[in-house]
Amino acid sequence: MEIAGYDSRLLELLKIYPAFFTDACTGCDARANDRTMISNELKSQIQGAYSRFLEAKSLKPRYGQRLMIAEIAKVLGDIDTDEEGRRTSDPAVVAVEAGTGTGKTVAYAIAAIPTAKLAGKRLVIATATVALQEQIVHKDLPDLMRNSGLNFTFSLAKGRGRYMCLSKLDMLLQEGDATNATAQLFEEEGFKIEVDEASQKLFTSMIEKLAGNKWDGDRDSWPQALEDQDWARLTTDHSQCTNRHCPNFQQCAFYKAREGMGKVDVIVTNHDMVLADLALGGGAVLPDPRDTLYVFDEGHHLPDKAIGHFAHYTRLRSTADWLEQTAKNLAKLLAQHPLPGDLGKLIEQVPELAREIKAQQQFMFSACEQLADFRAGEDMQGRERPRHRFIGGVVPEHIREMGIELKKGFARLDDLFTRLADLLKEGMDGEVNIGIASHQAEEWYPLFGSLLARAHGNWELWTAFTAEDPEDSPPMARWLTLADSGALFDIEVNASPILAAEMLRRNLWNVAYGALVTSATLTALGKFDRFRMRAGLPKVAVTAVVPSPFHHADAGVLRVPDLKADPRDSVAHTAAIIRELPSLVEGSRGTLVLFSSRKQMQDVFDGLERDWRKQVFIQGNLSKQETLNKHKARVDGGDSSVLFGLASFAEGVDLPGAYCEHVVIAKIPFAVPDDPVEAALAEWIEARGGNPFMEIAVPDASLRLVQACGRLLRTEEDRGTITLLDRRVVTQRYGKAILNALPPFRREIS
Ligand code: SF4
């Protein structure tokens, strides 16, 4: 049995802590001397705000929090600018790993708000989850404003989809009106017009509340929860929004919210919104990146979010159906409205072209069906996703050629719909006679806008799917997925970048005034190398780990028992877990058991005694939140409760105190071997002479294991046990590196 104390890494960190909060830096190392570059004004603003905050809240300064403030102020408070205030020095990027209990939000807000204000910049705080976004807006920033003496304004920037579209509401309330005959032709595009009695009541009450200034059109401030399918009828996206041409523009909830955003010091938003803005060149939805100081909280998600942003897919069968439907709808539209001029000529071309592309889609479907060897496999969420991956992203030539034809077809369709949308815009102003009344142009625009968006999405997919990858950069991952489509099956065609590093480097880090990335897990195996590679951090980026406020060695024990079953032999390993689990978790009120595969989770559950199983909540039967609530209620009622979960329960789940006294981890969480993006990345690294197992698989698994262990201690009072049922952490060399990167719990290794 081996019992270890604190990780020496943390002790090292404690030694190099810079004395930002002292006036003299005597005895500090060279890094600390840099702090003399921060202006005295900024330094005193930050120090004053922090002291006032601690005093008002009767808190003691937290060591890690002070260190984090110092690191941020050092990098972001020392940026050279030209006379227009634009950064002239190297990219200013700082990445700080700070564990639970550090008080990250207070740290970065206290450092970054005065820094941004003094530099005349806007602060954009982006999170990965709605829960954190709400906490920052409703709790942390108001609290800071009340208690720190900092004077700032802030607002929440949400996507258009969170706001009601008045034009859509108008359209729904005119149910049965003859003018809606056009919209009824396009039910598939989300223009479903039938309004039942309950919806009619809801829509009327919405319009009344809007008129009486009792509602601002924000979904989240409507007093009752709204079903997604009801809301989808009420909101819109940029392709359907007529913007300044819209008769409701002045009252539009989304544009009003955006106008408010233009004046505030701090904008809270999500990663997706920042990425969408950058994809539009920056400054389109949010402030210009050159005038923005960014904070990416939950920053470990940023690289994957960025990849997701540039990934494309289409479903062959459903797109073919859509093309046929579009051809029919537009032919009917022409029959109903004999249209003179360009409008008629352009619409007339659509049905024939749509059917031509549909035929190509069908050829592509047959070719993919013949070629694909769909292998069963789970994705990281444990969903069954049979896939066929193109090795190295290389698509067979005959498929690629067909893809190029589809790309050309969709380019023509995209062009037709773009010209139609432009014409309708002109018609809306009433300045140009396009053959229909301006109100009709307003009605038609969203319909053609959504057709344009779908055609454009397909064009993007086929462009990415058929592109030739430059030799010296990472290729695209390309694969097919077997998908359900009602009674029939469909084939989904996918193309995704494998790294977002270059995109983030070019559009974010190199352009922004400054940026902070923070999270409880940015390092892997104790280093920032993995995050640097995936996020494309500039070489000059400063990285820091601040020590956790938790005393891991006193608060918890990490056990690695000998199950006498190798986790690579899944049958024996599952049988051993079934045998040992009941006695392992005995005595704990709340237990979280984390699996890497849905199959193993289900097999363990099925193999347990029926009576014992009654205390288990297994992921998948209810929503994540409902599962957590039920678990908590059972613990509150004095009973013991066991949660079985997959990857999504290993991160972001907050179960303090008795809710989680024991975390059992079935296996080292290696990535699903057939994840197409990860597999293509591994191939690319191998082709360049690297070792993908050591460079990707092990660091990724280490990071996930740290996240899983992070479920145990949520407050400084928490105590508990982590049991890892995978002895590879002691038997394999890579396993020892993974073990050493775990928080410094007391260890009991059989
Ligand atoms: S401006 Fe756009 S989002 Fe707003 S009401 Fe008009 S169409 Fe809807």
C-alpha cells in the first residue's frame, strides 16, 4: 500500500508566486519584475476593488485567487498601443488553470474590468454553458458591483433564437388569412400555420404583454417554460430576418437587446456567439475584436466548439425529399401567382434545377450505400453511431467527382436563391417594382431566406467534402453516418476540420486586443502542451496554474484496488465490477459511478442484484437535470443513492457534500477509438512521425480523469473517496504519468 502526500508540483508553484499585492517586489523572480510595467493607476484600482470586496463580504483573501488576479493583470495590463488604442505589441493571451473553489469569476472580473476600462476596450466574457452564463449575470457581477466599488455596466448577449420574432408572431396571429397561403406551401421550412386554441391563447397573451411593456420578447423571461416546438414557430434566424426592411424592426426584441449591448462595459455571452462573430470577420455581432478584451471561461471547450463551428453535414435522403418538395412548392406558387419580370424568371428555374440535383443526390446515396462498411460504435455521449470513415480524409475518386457535381448544383441553387432574396429586399422597400406588393415581398423573404440557408449549407458541405487538403496542413476528417429517418434509413455525409488551431490563431488571438482563457482543467499530464496545440495559442502566450484551495490529502483518498481483471478484457472487467461494487460503495450516502462506455454501464446495471439496483439512477432514462434532482432528493431523504453516468456526468456536475461522497471510475477514460475527428488527427500525427497514443490519447485521458476526480470536492468542507477500477495507472508507464497528474489525494494502491 502506497500513501502519498501533496503533489510536489503545487509546492513548486507556491514558491514562484509573484508578489503582485505588495508594493515592493524584492526577492521576486524575473517574471515578477515584469509587474512594474502595470500602471500604478491600474494596480491601485485592482487592489482597492479586491480589498473592498473582501471586506464587504467578510472574506479572507484566497491565495489562488490573488495569484490569478496577478497573472491576468500582468499580461493584459501591459499591452502597447498606437494612437488609436490598437495593440502594437505581441498577442496578449494568458491561460490560467484554476480549480473549483478558487473564485475564478471574481478574480478575472476584478482584474479585467478595470484593465479594459482604462484601455478604452470592451470586456466580453464567454462561457460554454448557459448555467455559468446565468450565474455570472444574475449573481457574480451584481455581487461584485455592490461590494467592490467598481463602476461598470453589463448585459447578456444571447443568440437571435432566444428572442421572439414579431413578424413570425404577426403571421401566426393572422391564421387563415389568404395572405398566408404562401407560407402554408412551406410547412417544411417551419412555417406551420395551423394554430390551435391553446397556441392562439398563448400568442395573444404574448402580444398583449409586449404591447403593455410587460415582456421583452426574451424566451428566458417568459413566466412559464415554453416547449421547444412552440418556440421554434416564434423565433427566427438571420436567413429569415428581413432586418432593417422589417416593419417591426423598431420594436424588434432582438435588435433592441443588441442596441443595449452597444453601450455596456461588459458583455456576457457564450463561446458560440464569439465564434459566429469571428466567422463573420469579427465586429458583426459583438464589438470589434481589436477593441475587445476576451475572457473565455470553461475555456477547455473552446477548441472543440471552434471545430464544431466549421464542421458540416447533410443527409442525402432527406435533402433529396426537400429538393422535390421545393420544386413542387415553387411550381404551385407560380401557378397561384403569375409573376412577371425577373422574379418569375428566377423562380421558374428552381424546380428543374432542384430535380436535377435530386437525381444526383440519389446517385450519391446508392454509391455511398455500396461503398460503406458501417461499423457499430458509440460516440462520446454513448449514442450508437454506425459510421464509415474515410482514412486520412481521402474520399474515393468516383465519390469525390459526384460530390463536385453536387457542389456545382448547390452553388447554382444558392445563387438563384441569393438573387431572389436580394430582389425581394428591393421589393420590400417599394422603390423597385418587382411585380408583387411590398407586403408580399416581406412575407416571401423569410421563406426564400430559409431555402437559401439550406442550399448554402449543402454547398458548404460539398465544398469541404471534396476540397483537396494542402500537404502541410491537417486534412479534413470525412465520414458517413447511418442515420434514422422515420421508417427508412438515411446516410449522413460529414466533413470536419480536425484542429481549430489555425483558425483561432488567425481570427482570435492575433487580432484581439487581449484574451484570458480559464478553466479548472486546461493542462494535461501537468502541461499546457495539449491545449496550446488544440487552441493554437501563440508562442508568447503566458500560462499559469494556480493552486487549489482544497487540501486534497486531508479531504480525500484515491483508491486503486486490485479487481484481478484487466480493463481491456471487458467481459471479465464488467463481471468484477458487478461483484465488487456493492461492497465498495457501502457507507456512502451519495455515489457517482462513471463509465466510459454505455454498454459497460448497462451490463453492470443489469448484472447487479435486483434489490441493490433500486438505489441506482442510470443516465438516459430521464434528462440529466431530472436525474440529478432525483438523486439529491433521495439523499436529502436520508437514503443512499448511486448515480451511473457517462462522460457528461464526469464534467460540470456539481454534487457537494453528501450528494457525492464517493466517485467510482470504471476505466481510464480513453477517447472512443473510432471518433472520426480524433482518428483523423491521430493519423495525421502518425504521418508526421509522431506518436498519437502518447501525444493525444494519453493526455486526453489524463484530462478527462482529472475532470472526473473533480466531481468529489466541490467545497472546502467536502470529504470523500475516489476509487479507480483500472490498474493500468500502476502497471503501465503511461499510466504512472496519468496517476501523477491527478490531484494530490492520499493514495491507497493495492
Ligand atoms: S427584425 Fe427580424 S427578428 Fe426582428 S421582428 Fe423583424 S424579422 Fe423578426
